[in-house]
Amino acid sequence: MKKVFLYLFLSVSAILTLAPFFWMISASLMADGHASVYPPRFFPDVTTLIQFQTLFTRLNALSNFFNSLILSLLVTTVSLLFNSMAGYAFAKFRFSGKDKLFTLLLSSMIIPAQVTMLPLFLMLKEMGFINTYMAIVIPGLANIFGIFMIRQYALSIPDSLLESARIDGATDFQIYWKIILPLCTPILVTLALFTFLGTWNDFLWPLIVLTDNSMYTLPVALANLMGEHTKDPELMMAGSVVTIIPVVIVFLALQKYYIKGIMMGGVKE
Amino acid sequence: MKNNNLKALIIFLGPAMLAIFVFFFIPVISAFVISFTDFDIYSLGNFSNARFIGLRNYTQLFEDPLFWTALQNTLFFVILAGPLSVCVSLFAAMLLNAKLVKFKGIFRLSYFMPVVTTLIAVAIVWRFIYHPRFGLLNYLLGFFHVNPVDWLGDPFWAMPAIVLMSVWKNFGYNMIIFIAGLNNIPSDLYEAATIEGASWWQQFRSITLPMLVPTTLFISIITMIGYFQLFAEPYIMTQGGPLNKTLSIVQYMYQEGFRWWNMGYSAAIAFVLFFIIFLGTVIQTFIQKKLKHA
């Protein structure tokens, strides 16, 4: 009996949690005005792809989609390279001031990103990077959290392994490329996933530095569209579907790494 | 392992440190400096137009009713949504950790889904869920004979509506951390307690909660830091309204800095936010330390 009750509760909560997504997909397949009815429709009366058609032809959402995709891939690749190199150095190099530098980095993680936004905007403006991909890539080149995650992971790689490679004549770069990176694959996948989703979902910074519809990422384009199409839930839902589907696919494919990453961050203390 | 090779150090550490120094630390320091100037739209073309005005931005801030409104709203949001989302997360984690539950993976995935999805997109979805006439929420409440509420248009309900949506969006994340924390509690503690006849509630009070103190501290701090940065939800759902009841600190900072280009003033707002977050972190750490030794 207790078991039935537990399952019932879990299932109802799961359905309620997923209901917004269900309604989003359903409404995105409706014709204009068909989602604004009472009582609300949970299934389209007539299924149509007209909203997606409007989105991709008249509203040029394809370029927004590619902006999001390219930027997310770009930031992920570059930051993974920078973070993994630094993480390796912090885990395995010996140099004076290492612990102090690392502590400084960790404690500065409490500074909210908003503090940096004004001067960063001015810097990028001086460099002529406002409304370009560089405006998103530059602040994402490296990040402290990523360095921390990789360092923690790389610490567990035994020094003896690196020593013997060195005796065999391996250079620092070969050690990094042939030993550290392959052994760090799980954490690299986790971090890549965090960075990809983080960049894809980011809103405030792209809103500030991207000023032109053709440069907008999907979230910014969507927010902009919301201002003009407040009365078109079907169109807005189609836009939300296009924005959400890629992250859901990426997440579902790699969810194991994502969950592990959160647990690592959470249990460290 | 010996490695004092300066060249290797520069190659491996250099790029990341340079990027973080130039595009993080320098902006932080610059923002601090800018917050003591009258940097505005005229300084945007020529930085030398900005003058030092000492603490004037900060004193002005304390006399600015709109800033107090934003601060009050943000605090209200953090104090309501923070504990609520921590409790929901813990509850969900404990349910999913119960031994008799099968299909854990599917439930966990369902609860986790809102976390990975794009905030802007789900905020738009919720905007329609809260629609006074056609929205799902009023429809559901109709079954319980609740009269339709204009959730986002009513000054009283707008912020609680944003709280509900945020808890829905975020509880899955903390749930995962709590599950990890629960799994770290040695099971023989519970076995011993069961043998001695401790009730479920007693076990919860004297084993689960104390053992989860470090996890809870971590979760409350990251949740608080995240919630203090409230921006996208009101931006999409209410634009700060009605009657500025959902205007948040970050939104005010964004408006002052990037809409009116009052960058000096905006930088001061950003630093006050930083200070509040810092204070909040210190207070929570202190309280939980006390709890641990109590």
C-alpha cells in the first residue's frame, strides 16, 4: 500500500514536472490562435508545422540557430583546451606560489559575473568586437571552475606514470596530449557538456554584446520575438522547441557525465 | 615530480591565466574604479569625460527608492525561493533514495529535465501557463474551485509566480547533489538505529540531517548566489512589473548600465550585489558551523 502511494506520488510529480514541456510541444504544432482557448488544449486539434515554417522562413531563425551552435562549439573547444592545460599544470607542476595562486582563483569564484560586465563591454567595444562572435568567445576562453575540475581529476593520475614517460624521453606536451588528456576523458566530457549547455543557454551577456538580429543567439532572438509576438503562443512555443530540443538531445546522450559532474562538484566540500 | 621548467609552465598555464587576468580580474578592478566615477553616455565616446566623484554613486544609491525596491524584491525572491527549493530538492532526493523505488532513472530524469533546458524558453512557456484566461495553471486550479488569478499581472502574485517557476526549474540540480550526499551516509548507522527501535522521524532528525550539514551548506550557498542574480525570469515574464514588484537588482543594473548608459551608477549596483552575496555566504557558513558544533 505504501509502495503504491509512493509510486503514485512520484508519477504525478513527474507528470507535473514535464507538463510544461508537453504543452510547449503540443502548442507549437497548432495553427494560429488554437492554443488560446478555454479549456486549454493538450493536443493540437489540427497538427501543422506552420509555426516552424514561419520561424525559419520569415523570421530567419536558422541563422540564430547556427549562431548558437557555432558559438557553443567554439567556446567549448577553446575553453576545454585552455582549462585542461592549466588544470594539468596546477595538478602536476611544481612552482613557487602555486597554492597561493590557486587559492586566489578559487576564492574569486564568489565574484558574480555581473561585476565584470560593464568594463568587459567597454574593452570589447574598444577592440571593435561588439556584435561579433569574439564578444562571446573572449570572456569564455578559460574559466576557474573548469580548471578546478580538471585539476582535481588530474591529481589522481599517479606521478610514476608521468615520470616513466619522461624517462622514455616524452616532452611535457607529449605527456599532456598522450597521457593526461586520454586519462581525463570523463571529466573532459563532463566539462564540455557543462560549457556547451552553459553557452547555449546563456542570456544576459549575449543580450548585452549582440546588437543585431542576424547575430543573436536563439535565447536572445526568442526574447526579442516575445516582445513583438506576445499574442502568438503557438509561434513562441515553436521557438522554444527549437531552442530546447538541441540541449535536450545533447543532455540525453551524455547525461551520465552531467550527473557525475554535479555530484563531483557537490560532494567535494 | 620535479618540474621547474619555466617554458613549460608559461605554455601550459599562460593562456588560461592571461585570459582570466585580462578578461576577469582587470574588469573586476575596473568596475570598482568606475563605480567611483560619473561614467555615462558622454564618457562612452571618450573615456576621459568620466570624472571621479568619490562615493556619490553609493550615497545616491542609498537614497534611490527604485534601488530599495529592487533590493527588497530580490531579497524576497531569495528568501522564499531559496529554502523552498532546498526543501523540495531534499524531499525529492529522499523519495528517490527509498529502497523500494524502481525505475529511479526515469523519475530522476523527469525531475532533472527543467535544469538543462534554456531558461528563456521555459520562461516563455511559463508566461503562457500563467495566462489569466487560457493558462494551464488557472485551468488546473479551476478543478479546486479557485477563481482565475492574473498571476503575472497582480502585484501580489507576480513574484510568487516567478518563485514557483524557479523552484520547478532548479530543484533537480540540488536533488542530484542531495542524492550523492545521502549515498555517502554509511548505511550501518540506519541499521543500528532500526535495531534500537528509532522511528523514521528520529532517524531523519538524528542521522540524515546532521550528516547532510556539509551538503546542505554547499547547496544553500550555490542556490543563494544563483538566486541573487535573478534576471531572465522577470525580464521575460513581467519586465520588472507590475508596479516594479518584480524588478531585480541585476535587472536594475542592466537597465542603468546598458539602457541608460549610467555605467558608474550601474557599477556601484554591481558591487553592492557582490557585497550582499559575500555577506550571505559568510552568514550561512557561520550558521552552519554553529549547527555542526551544537
